[in-house]
Amino acid sequence: MATYKIYALGASNITVSGGASLSGYTQGSGAQLAGKTITLNSSNWVGINIKDNEQYFADGDNSQALDGAQSFDGTTYASGRMVEAEYRVTVQAPDGQTYELVGFNIKEPNSAYQAYGTIEGLAFIGKFPPVGVPLKVIATAEGPGASSTLSSSYAVPCFVAGTVVDTCDGPRAVESLAAGDRVWTLDDGLQPLRQILITRVDAFRMQSDKRLWPVQIRAGAFGPDCPSRDVMVSPQHKILIDDWRASYF
């Protein structure tokens, strides 16, 4: 039995243009959202722990269930409640960037709408969409399924606790940062953090899934004072290398 985490934003934090609903009671393709705009009104993404017979968070998979009692969007749900990715929508931000979202469905037991259900929120695929801007729905579809998963959405965040980040107030441990804090970036100077995501990985999960093992970059690994101290990052963290060594990666 596999266990993993997805991140979802509750429906109460989401506005759909024209008063439309995230839920589609007569079908589960998200077609009711075509041509609408979706606005995420906060960055309060919540980690949802799921147990499954494989690693794919999909539509119509009766093996997917909440791993432990969990609270989401003001409601507490019992462990074992079935969940699914009801539909997939592609949205486009005003700057032209596109994002993939899925309708997160916690199934209602003994309900006429159990198959399609109310959509309790939206989960993301690959990258978080921006908050506070209208995202136009440009495509809708059933799913996702095994060939189109949320695997990147349950990967652990990039920095391990204790990693130091340069901010406008000097170096700070990453776990002390909050949305709105300004950090130094390579190309654009000080920029505010839009959201903070935290995943806690217990010893059993760490031992059973090598994809979660952090990577240590030793001080000076890329040259003198680069980095200036040991850094621990998650395996999917990207490192920019723009000198001769880049040809070896």
C-alpha cells in the first residue's frame, strides 16, 4: 500500500466567474467551467495524506482514501474516506502562463452524487498557480489517470529545515520564513514570498521511499565560497550551473 501527499486549496478560497460552481453533479469532466475564470483568493494550500494501492492520484480509483482523519476547508473527514481527482482543467494567467488543476473530490457516502460528488477544492499538477488573478479555463477533461498524475504535487518542498536563506533582514533559517517576507533572488533583487509550503516526513516514510532522501551540497562544492556553507535540499531541487561544468549534466 502506497502513501503520498497532495496539496489542495479549499473551495471557500476559490471564486469562479458568473457564479459557477466547481462541482458538476451530472458529469465529472469539469465542462461546466469551460470559458470561465477561476481566481484563487489565498495561498492556503493544505497537504492531504492519501493511501493508495499505487502512486497515481486518479479519477475513479476506489483504492484511494484519506490516510488518517483530516481537516480540509473547515470540515473534518474520517480516515478511510474515498477521494479522487474528478476532472482536470488547464487555466491561463494574464501573462500567458498555463497551469494544470484538478477537482479534488472527497466522496460523499450513501449519496446520489457519490460518483461525481461535490468538489471540495482544487489540487495542482507541476507548479502552483498565482493567487489573486483571474485564471481563464482554456481546456477541461476527465481525469487525470495513471499517465497524467499529481506525482510532482506531493514531492517534498525544496529546502530542509535549517537551510539559511538571504533576506532583506539578513540570513534566516528557511523554517522561520512566512508569506510576504522578502528574499534575495539572482535576477530580480528582493522579491516577496507568495506562499510557504511545509511537509513533515517521518522516519518510516523516509526509509521506505528513497525519492525523499535529502541531498547535501558541501560548502565550496561549486567553487570557493559557493556555497558558503553546507546546504540540504530535496532531490528535485534545481541548481543553476552556467560554467564549463554544465556540459556534464
